[in-house]
Amino acid sequence: MSRLKLFLPLFIFIALALLFWRGLFLEPQEMPSALLNKPVPAFSLPKVADNHQIVRKEDLPREPHLLNVWATWCIACRVEHPYLNALAERGVPIVGVNLKDDEKAALAWLEKFHNPYRFSLADREGRLSLDLGVFGAPETFLVDAGGTIRCKHVGIVDDKVWQTKLQPLYEKLTTQRWEEFADDLSDSLLSRCQ
Amino acid sequence: MIPELGHVALIAGLLLSFALATLPIAGSYTARPLWMAAGRPLAFGVFAFVLIAFACLTIAFVQSDFTVDYVAQNSNRILPVYYKITAVWGGHEGSILLWLLMQAGWAAAVAMFGRQLPPELSARVLSVLGMVLIGFFLFILLTSNPFDRTLPFPPVEGSDLNPLLQDPGMIFHPPLLYMGYVGFSVVFAFAIAALLGGHLDAVWARWARPWTGVAWAFLTLGIALGSWWAYYELGWGGWWFWDPVENASLMPWLVGTALMHSLAVTEKRGLFKSWTILLAIFTFSLSLLGTFLVRSGVITSVHAFATDPQRGSFILAFLAVVIGSSLLLFALRAPTVSARSVFSFRSLETFLLGNNILLILIMAMVLTGTLYPLLADALNWGKISVGAPFFNLFFVPLMVVLCLLLGMGIHANWKSSRWDKLLGAWRLPFLTALAVALLWPLAFDHYHWGAVLGIFIGIWVMAASVTDIAVKTRNAKSFIVGLKRQRASYYGMHLAHIGLAVTVLGVVLSTVYSVEKDLRMGAGDSYQVAGYDFKFDGVRLVQGPNYHAFEGILQLSRDGELLGELLPQKRNYFSGGNPMTEAAIDTGLLRDIHVALGEPMERTNPSGDWAVRLQYKAYVVWIWLGALLMAIGGGIAVADKRYRKATAARSVESAQVPGTLAAV
């Protein structure tokens, strides 16, 4: 009996190893989004900075834009932030989804680090993020003028990610409809967008 | 040619590792002294080949040989030469090579300093290390070869070392950290050898203790340096983020700390035998687990290396073999008979047991927080992120209890202590801590009960150590004579505990009493923070070797007296990427002044107003000072004479080992 007890650490480890095995195939970096080429899920959330103003899906910009999930508790978001500022400066519309955050901290952050967002949604309970299939922050979606998700990036958007992944699609989307060029896109670009 | 030489050296090292993993251990079971003796030269040989490979990669970096893919990815021609050398371990492949170098180095160290060990034990320890070496050789050769070429079309210029890593702290952080991680493989090998030999006694613990201490001291330094690096390099003055990578280094440290205390009980009292073995396995397992988490992409992190499922699968398989087989061995061979000796509730054993339970609890909490997002995702519970609030909620109270127990337990005796003696020993430190805790916050601008509690905990631990030294020297002829009577390990222990207290004080005071101001400043503006005056003299453009930067000029003064000039920078590296914030820090024993340059308020007008962050960080340097004391304490304890002379006296005992083996 006492010998059996000694097997306990082994069993715990086997359980953990199975979890890791599963984790390897979850691939948070490239977890396929069930929402790719689907419309942004409906939502109705207050704005950060103004609790009285409720924003709905219809209020998203009527042009191609980025939907960026961020939070003040997210370290990587701080690293990403200056680049978002630069993108906003270049005229790329960005809408923020402030995930499970403290209102005051979020406001202070935007004041401190500059606000690149047209507006930020206060997703305090994480409902919208859950619907979007967000794994963690930061995460960025490229949404077209019709409100359909066309590309997704998990992790920090930097110069490389922007130039090689998001920008090519973004620029096409500003001039053409998705259906007009989707067939000509390279598979490698599309597969990275998931 | 040189990269190929490195590649061949790695293959040769792998072949020698196969010999090291099999020959000595086979000799130990078949009583062939020659086979057992082969362990030593084989270990040296493996080390020599890894050293050659490492040297080859370094040469490739210094010569900017961009035909080597890894060099092209992590260096360029204008990188200063000292960063070219540190770039060797700036990426995944090279850091694995550094890991391998350390691993082979530790094996060679065991071969060198383990001469007095009984030959069977030495043979088995070296063979176990050889098996671990095989794993890392295969990992580097099959999935992460740093010598892969870019031929036939090498790039003209390399892409640069990540600017975050272009920093002196980065020169030492990974080597120290790996020395710690890998160092735990030695005590792991001792544990496995002890299980194989069925010889789980106090002697085992005595041999394993100094190795554990050295590894622990290195890991302590490595973690502290990483935290310090984050503090001044990441640019916003935080020093711990509960990032998965940080957690990966904290977990082996916590269990390694538990292991050191448990080893003491096993050595001195022959208790906790199976538990100590299990901790030794855990400590090294967590070191490996950390590597898996960081490099497989299972968990996302700011520090994350380029992730690759193939690498992840390999490390997972490696983990399964190493940890699975050692836990199976443990289950089959660990003694089930509990030791006969008993100890009372009021004994040192009880307190050390408490220490172990708490440290394991804290580790389990950190592990849970780190893995929870993964678990929730795997079980389709939704996507969850775990942030600092979760960790602080559990970590802080558990640490408080741990420190309280530490201050109590340090006065306890083995087996049993008398209540009146214990209470008597606790009284003075308790009153000292209470008095200091109530008075110290008065020195700051506001009174804070969290600070009172934190200071009490820190001073309680510190006073307990000081009291104990005073008591132990009381009966000697003079204080000095009394001091000389104690062993090095005794002072090492107290120094490490005082270091912990210093870190606790640093954490508490800097958390409670730091002041942070984010300001818009134009040339000529002045601002006062925590009694310090900052005068902003504008921004100038400066040129670095591989970057240009905006440099803010701030005059720091107090009560009209000029203290110095602070020059925070916003750097743009020529290789592109995000601008880097280089904070300017004026460090002092009692406070740091931390200034970081934000963004220009108008992007097009850098000579206008800037966002500037001014921070007064109370006692922040104590955090790392304490860690330094802990590491020095660990080092002093290892220097204890008895670890060296004990082995000679034990040769009689060890001569019996073959006999016991036959019985097994």
C-alpha cells in the first residue's frame, strides 16, 4: 500500500505531460480562429472613458481597421503600444478592446502612453473577447469595411508582423472588396492569418 | 570550415556521451574498475568537445560569418564586438549550446572534485549526467543546430541582436541562470545514483549538499540579475512581472530552496529520506519544464524564443523520458519504511517540514498560475489570462507565513526544544521587529499598515539571525572566539536569511513608498518629486555605434544642491524595430531615481514637449542586494570544511558498497 503512494508523483507527472502534449497542438500562436472570414460577433459595451456611451457592432469604423485586444496588466501590450501609436499616426484606424481591466488604470495608461485608438471598448467581463476566441493579450484582428474578420495575429504587432502579414491585406482591403482579390492571395499569407 | 568543425565537435561529443552514459554504470554493476574509471576521462572529453563547438560559434560571430544562419539572424557588422560575443547566446540555438556547455562543465566538475566518492557512486552519477547530456546533444543536433549554413546565397548583412539584449546585464544573466538550472542536474544525478544503489542514507545527503548549494547560489544570482535587467532595461521601473519565463526560473528556485533545507534534515538526522530524493528529482524536473514552457510555444510570453512545434515535441519527449523514468525509479526503489527516530512538535525538524510544505505550496501556486491558461484552453473552459493579482494574492500571505516560521524555527533544536527556551528566544527579536515596524514608517511621508507588517516580517527574520549568533557566542571567552567556533555553513545560513530579510524590506518599501509621476515637460520645465527637483533641459540627438537616440537632459537636485545629470534615451536601432527606452537611473542605497523618456507630445516636433516619467523608488536596490547576500551565503556554506574532509574518513564505509549492491 505504501509503495502505491510513491507512484503518486509519477501519476501527477503523466497527467501534466498529457496536458502539455495537448498544449503543443493547441499552438496559441496560430490557433485557428473559428471566426476567420466571419463577422465580428455582436456586442454592446461601454467605452473606456465614458461609461454612459454604449457602443455596438454597428459603430465600428466603416473602413478596414484593426481590432486590438489590450490590457494594462499585459506586459507585452506595453511593448506593442508604441508601434500602435505609429500605425495610428499613419492613419490606420484602430479600435481597442480593453480586456478585463480596471477603468482608472486603463485611462491612466492611455494618457501616459498616448492613445492610438479611435475608441476602446471596456470588455470588463471578457465576453466579447471570449466570443472573439481571444487567447490572451495582445491580440489583433484585421476587420474589413463590412465588419468581417479577415486576419488575426496573436502576440505583439511590430514592424515585421505589420509589413509581412497585416499590411498587404490591409492595403488591398482599402481599395478592393475581399472577394475580388481573395483567390489571388498566396496560401502562405492566408494560412498565417488564421 | 570553422562552423563545420564546431558541428563535428558536437557529434563527437554526442558519441562520447553515449559512452559516458553506458560504460561507467555498466562497470558499477559488473564490478569492472576500469569501466568505472572511464567515467572521469569521458566527462572531460565531452566537455572539451563542447568547448570547441562553443569556441567555433564564437569565432563565427566575431568574424561576422553570415553564411551561418544563426549568426546572420543575431548579429551584424556594426554590432560592438562585446555584444557579438554575447550574441552567441542571444537566440535559441546558441543558448542551447551554452546550456550544453554548462551541462558538460558540471559533469567535468563532478569528475574533478568527486575523486573521493566511492567508485560505484561516482560512476553512476557520471553516467546519469551522461544520459542527460545525450538528450541535449540530440536536441541541438536534431532541432536547433547553430551551425546551419545559409549557402549558397548568404546575406550581405546580418539582421542584428535584439536591442533589448544589447546590454551588460545580458552578458551574465543567461550564463548564471543556466549554471543554476544545470547545476541541479548534479544533485539529481546523485539522487538517481542513490536510488539505483539502494543506499539512501545521511552520507548521500552530505555529498549532494555542496553541489546543491552552488547551483542554488548561481540560480539566485541569475534570477536577481534578470529582475534587475528588467528594471533598468525594459524602461518602466518594474522588477517582477510574473511572466511565464520568470515563473519558470522561480519554480526550480523555490523547490531548490526546499531541497537545501530537506537535505540538512536528511544529513543531520537521517529523516525525510524519500522526500529529499523526490525534491531533488523535482528541482531538476522543473528546470527542464521551464525550458519546455519557454521554448515550445505552449505558453506565450514577452521573453519567448522563436517557437517551433518540432522543438516542443522533442523537449516534451525528453521530459517524459527523464522525469517519467526517474519518478518510476523513485516509486519502485524509495524506502517505504519510515525512519525510527522520532521528533517532537517543537523541534527543528517540524519547522523545516513547515518550510518545505510552504515552499512546495508556493511553487504549486506559481505552477498553477502559469499553466492555468493552458489547462483551461485544453479543457475548453474558455480562454483565461492569469495576471499579477492572482500571484500576489497567494504569494504574499504564504511568504509572510514562511518568514514568520523562519524566525521561529531558527532557534529550535533537533529532536525537541523546551517551550520556555523557545519563547525566551523569540521575545527579543519579536519586540525589536515590532518597535522598528511601528517607527520606521514615520520616516516616510505617510503611514501605511502594509509597510508595518512588511517591515515587521523583514526585521523579525533579521533579528532572529542576529540573536542566534549572539546566543551561540555567549558562552565563549570572547565574542571573536565564539565567532570562530561556528562553522562556515552556520554563517552561510545566517547570511542567506539576512539576505532574504533585506529583499523583503526592499520589496515592501519600494512597493509602498515609491512615487511615480508622468509629466509633459518642455525645455526649462522643473518639477519636484519626493523632495527631488528635476529640471528638464530639453532633448538632443546622440549617435551610438548601431543606433541613434533622442537623449533627454535632466538636472537632478535636492534643496538647491545639484546631485547630477540624468540622461534618459529613446533609441532607434539601425536594424529597425520599435524604439527602445533607456532609462537613466541614479542609484543609491536608500532610493533610486528613475527617469524614462516617453514620446514627443507632437510626433513631428521632437524639440518640443516630451512625455517624461519621473520615479522615486524607495529602497529598491535592497531587492537585489538581498539576493546577492543570499547567493554569497550559499557560497560560504558550500565552503564548509566538513564537506571536504568528511569524505576521507568515510572511505571505510564506502568500501562496503559493493557488498550492499550484491544484496540488492
